[in-house]
Amino acid sequence: MNAADGARAGDTGPVLTWLYAPGDRPDVVAKALRSGADVVIVDLEDAVAPERKGYALDATAELLTERPPVPAQVRVNALTGPLARNEVERLAGLPGLAGLRLPKTRSPQEVATVAAWAGGGPGGAVPPLWPLLESALGLERAFVIAEGHPAVAGIALGEADLRAELGVTDETGLAWARSRAVVAARAAGLAPPAQSVYPDVRDLPGLAASCAVGRALGLVGRAAIHPRQLPVIEAAFAPTEAEVAAADEILAAAATAAGAQALPDGRFVDPAIVAGARRTVALAERFR
């Protein structure tokens, strides 16, 4: 797998579901780790009241002293606030930490600062970093943020804050922002971004329709805020039988010929098409 097929850091194969859980609720975090999500994001930011921030950090640090059953990332507090540095310094070296989510990232300098907090000096090891683009400025700088440090493993949108800043009233208004994130990630050699959370946990048909829109734009997988959303997300982003069959045919043709060629049905096969077929097959493997 090359950089264009997966994250530069922390890549563990195709990932479709990320489940948020509040850091001050160890019982909820424990359930999230057993929910079937590919990655659990322990949230120290929006999901935790100000008076509970200290307890959330203590509980999260205790959890991450050992490796949990699935990868656990942590969303720290605002990078420009008083809490983030202590959170990063305390969590960065723990064996159970799979990555840090950086809210409201606005510049590559912020990414580099977090890397330094995490031990990014000469010879230091930095955990995978996931800048979240939640402002117009962050979105405009998406590519330079994605390239802000070698430890950047991916980027993602924070659509609630972005909607508020841009005055967007429905999903159609997010199409350009989503495409911008997809292009920036791929240009930086990162895996395609996942969609941001769908806030109505009861509206599963709406979630499925929204995922279909995101998939058409090149997003892969989605963050969730409730376990009931996970099966819908998996189903929405899983390759169809027809897509897998087409990918298998492309790979078979590529294995027997050099250079570009046309299949009997007229489809053209070149290295870019082959790379896409490989991604489809790799994603399909998780369902076999």
C-alpha cells in the first residue's frame, strides 16, 4: 500500500466507522469499545462539561495505560485554549493511544506545535494526528494542514461549526467543503476523509441518504455519536457485489497485460483505474 492508498501514519487498513464517546463517562467508553466500531474517539472537548474536564482526562489516561480492544483516539480541547497542551503531553506516550484528534485546526503551525508537545523534538515519537477542519480558514488551508507534519494521518471536517460559520442550511451547501477536504487529503497522500457525524441518532434513513451523498463525493466511512448508527454507515459505504466483481475483473486484466488496455465491454483500464479497484477489493475484504 502506498501513501495514496492509506494514511501515512497509523494506517490499519480500511476503516469505516469512528464512534465518539465522552471522556468523563468511562462506562460509555467501555460500551463504545465493544460496539463494533472500527475506532473509538474518546472526547475531551464538546461532550464534556467544563467542570468535568479534569476527571475526563484522568479517566482517559487510566484507560490508555493498556491497549484497548479496538484503536482509541482522543479528541483534545481547543488548541489555543488552556487545556490542550497538558492533555497532549499526558496522553502522547501512553501505549493505548492510537491517535489525537485536533479540533478547529487553522494552520500547519498549530499541527507542528501539537507534535512538539507530543514529543516531536529530535528523535521523539509523535502519535498519529488528525486535524479537524471546522472553520472557513481551516478549510482554505486544508492542503497545507494535511502536510503540516509527517505524523498527520488524516484530516476530517467538523461540519457543525462549519455550518454555523458559513450559514449553510442543508447538506447541499456542504458539497464544496467536502470535496475540498477529499482533494486536499489525496493531494497530501492521505486516505480519503470520513464524513462528519450525523446529529439525529433516530433518523437512520436520513443518515443512509446522507452517507450516499458523501460516498458520491469521495468520502469513505463516517463518524458516529451512537452505536445504532454504525450498521447504517457500514452498509452505506460497503462496496456492492457489482462493484467488487468489476474491481476483480479489472485486477485480473491488469495482471495479464502491461500498460493501459480496454476490457471487452469497453471499459478502459490504466494504473489509476487499477489503484481504485485495489481499494475496492481491500474494503470488501472486511465483509468477507
